[in-house]
Amino acid sequence: MIQKLFNLFSVLGDRFALFMISLIPLIEERGAIIFGAARKMPWYEVLPICIVSNMLPVPFLLVFGMKIVRYLKTTKTFGPFFTRYEEKLHAKGDAVKKYGFFALTMFVGIPVPGTGAWSGSLVSTILEFDFKKGFLSILLGVIMAGIILTLASYGVLNFLRIFI
């Protein structure tokens, strides 16, 4: 499926395809960086495109995220999930208040399934982070995940080649 999306978007060029795939929830920059590497695009083009694109929906999600969550909680399909998710986060309120910024950055920055800018934005809104604090934390996490995936996809030596 991801390959089909990439092929569809590639009609307008590989950079456009990277940009569009980085916007898609769950795939985000993680999937786009891997496909950029597979297409043999230079990492120094892939990484900035993916970071910028992945961050585009974040302000919207931080502003309207709680309204979206409230709506999804009323739906039959997503309601139980978001209700449990919100309850779990609020149950860990003390730890979140203590480690909130760092924890959110790590949540977004460690590239495992189910984490990323979209999920981080939802966590930030459910826990009522300040907009600036949430945005900066998510940005740092997206940069961290991008660097980790770039190193994994292109290899450390290839990544460092630009500096040598």
C-alpha cells in the first residue's frame, strides 16, 4: 500500500512524494525517509523535506486536537480507544507533569510504531500542554526520529560523508 501511495505521488516527483507521505498519519516521516533512501535520494534532501512536512499538521492538531478527540470519543469505532487512552494519560498525571516535555520529546523521537508527530500532538492536547511547549517538544522529537531513521536507512558513514 505504501509503495502504491509513493508511486501515485511520484508522478509529480520524488520530493513531492516524500512531502505527501510525511503528512500521512502512522506513516509520517518514518516511512518517507525509508522510501527516500530506497529511491537513492540524497539524505540531505530527504531529511529536511520530511521534517517540514511532518510538522505541518502539528499546529492544527494542537489547536483543534481536543475537539477532534472529543468527537472521536462519541463514535462507535474510536470511542472506546480514545476514552481509555485519555484515562490512562490522566492516571499518569504526576509523572507527566514532572517529565512532560522530555517524555513527549522521547515519545515522538523514538521511531516505533504508533508514535510520531500525530500521536504526540494528541498526547499534548489530551494532557493540556501549553501550545509552545507542545510544539517545541514535538519538533525536537521529529528531528530526533528523523536523524535516527536517516542513520539507519543511509548508514552512518554515508550520513557523515557530507562532513568529511
